[in-house]
Amino acid sequence: FILRVMLIIGRDAIVKIAVAAAAAASSIPAHAEYAYQPALAGKDYGKSQMTYSDFTETPSGLLYKDASLGKGKTPEMGDRVVVEWTGYTIGYFGRPFETKKLQQLDGEEKEFLRFNLGERTVIPALEEGVKTMAEGGVRQLVVPPQVGYPPTDPTHLKVGPKPSTFSGQRALDFVLFNQDLIDKTLLFNVKLIRVDRAGERSSPRR
């Protein structure tokens, strides 16, 4: 189940951000900040770093925007959280790597993502983004490479979330491991379904 508001903000944001990214000109002022593109490391030119004026930026570089504020519990370190998520490569044509549509096409059943805060089993951006949400909340996360997937875990088995479909993983990996002129910024839509306090027990399928 995916909230209608989640689908709407995701679609609109992908279109707007992807168009803006594609329109970034190669002639950029020398003082501009550049998006992380390994093939241009150390160069004084490249694709300008996208700005998101309606997002809040944290010291880590993560940007977030709340689409819907939750009214339930807020997680603490050690708590288990249950989330629903979608993911897009907004730095590279806004291609989806985790959506309900991809799962339907691949014949996969949608399952919630579960992880314990502080155990570092998901990317830093997701831990940081979720820990200030409340149950029922929906948030968008713009994820720069430094708080995204680590290059040391190409299968995403140790540090997730791992796309649930082959096509989704291929789309994500094309961006993450391509050393050419690809902006590796990602977008996540996240809904916090439930917070289980450390030590609490609940049905594994809830």
C-alpha cells in the first residue's frame, strides 16, 4: 500500500528535479559547486550541484522535505522501524530503482523494509532521515553519495535497502558503479509505518 500523496509528490518531484538536472549547462561559473562525478574529479568544470530550496539540509549533506507529518511515535536508537520506500536516480534521468510498478512487472510481492536504528544496516541517509520522523509520516530524502550506498558493498546485502527486483538493482548499479559522467544523487520517498521500541515484540508481518 502506497499513500496517494506519496505517489503524487514522488512523480512531481522526479519530473521537476530530473528536468532541472538535465538542463544544467556545462558552462558553469568557476565558483560553482559541482555534483559528484568520478570521471571529473579534480576538474574545474562539470555539472553544477543541484539546489533544493524547499528542502532542509543537514550537516551531513542529506536534504529532506516532509510531505505529511506523522502523529505516532518517533524512533530512538535501538528501536526497530518499519518503512515503505521508493527510490529514484534523480541525478540521472529520474529512473526508478524501487517502485510498486517495478515489483509488479517482475512479479515480486511488496514487503516493508525493517531495520534497527543504529545498526548501520541501511545507508546513513535513511537512518538519519527516519530518526526524526513520527509514525504515519511521509518524507522525501535527497541523498548525495557521501550518505548513500557504500562502494565496498556492491550487492547491497550488508548496507541496504537492496532493490527488490532485478531491473531495479540494475538501474541503481548502473548509476552507482558507472565511472563516467553520471550524477549519483538519489531520491527516496519514505513512509514510517511503525516503530517498535527495543525489546518489544510484534507480529513479523505487521
